[in-house]
Amino acid sequence: MTSSKNVESRGHSKIISGRWNPHHNCQQVATAMDTAIKGYDLRTMSQVYQVESAHSQLVRDLDFNPNKQYYLATCGDDCRVKFWDTRNLVQPLKVLSEHSHWVWSVRFNHFHDQLVLTSSSDSRVVLNSVVSLSSEPYGHLLNSDDDEEDNDNEKREGGDEDSLKEEAQEQPKDGVIATYEEHEDSVYAVDWSSADPWTFASLSYDGRLVINHVPRTEKYKILL
């Protein structure tokens, strides 16, 4: 152990979750404690921000936007997912209410941060588009490697790449991209692949691990 800090709390609250901030030279960490969010600077071991009632019930998880400073997502037992700017925590930037039970996990895509995954005790995984808060609202060009891979896949699947590109002409917007219901129990964790930006995994209480992909139409909307 290199250093430690006692966290002040009311009653017998416990730290439920914590995440390193990938920005600021990884010198900050955020914690979820009961209904509150608290951020600490490890250089001074002091608290730098807090939201006392970030959720009306227990905060289960949090995650930093890897590509955009100050942006933080939280989720909890109030069935909500909230997005915050740590510079101004008076109110959340956006609130999602796509789940019907506790939300256990929230994760930003490491490459395309408009893609946000959530998992819940309602046995569902939801893939959301939060392009209004992302670092790349207009997408970028499809590279040659992706072109070659997609062409090969289209030939195997017997699909029509041109039709997919036509569907992708519509600019991405906020909303639910897809809902995945392969699990039969509470989905405790969800996370993106560190190698493939379009692949993610989810894990449920019954021990089922499911691998899924971002829909191809949404992929083209982002890349084209």
C-alpha cells in the first residue's frame, strides 16, 4: 500500500464501486457510496467533488468517458443511468430510464464513446447511443481494413453493402440502439472488448456469459 484515506460517511455507508479517471494523468478516482458520488485527487488525498444524492437509491456503478474529459456516467437501484460533468454537478447532463429494475453496470465504448452499455436485474443489456455527449458527433471515415473486412463478411452473409450504406446515411442520434435479452437472470456485469470496438460481453447471476456485437447498420452510421 502506498497511501490511504478514510472516507467520511453518514451512518454505515460502504463504498460500492470506484473507477480511475483516465484523464489528469490518472491522478483522480471516483467512488460510489450509498446514493453519493465522490471524487478524490490522489496527489493531495483530498476530495475534489461530490454529488450527495446522485441517485435516489444505491449507486451501483460508474464509468468515465475515455475520450472526453470531465464526463462521468453512473447507474443505480433507481433504474436510472445518469451522465455528469464533474465541473458542474448541480444536475445531470442526461438521464436514461430504459431498465425496469436495478442497473448494475454502465460502460462507455473505449473507441466510440457515443456507444454506452448498461446491464440490469431485469435480465437485459441495453446498447444506447449518446451522441449528443460524445467526442465524435459526426463520425469519421471508414478505413481500408474495415472496408475489406466488411466486404468479406457481406459476401459470406449474402448481404448488400450498398443497402447498408444507404441506411447509414442518417446521422446518428440519441436513443436505444438495441436491447439484448439472452440472459435469464440478473445481468451483473457488461464490458467492451479491448481489441474490437464492436464486440462486448455480459455476465449474469446464473453464470451465463454472452458475447454480442454492435448492429452493422449502427456501425456504418458511425464510420461513414
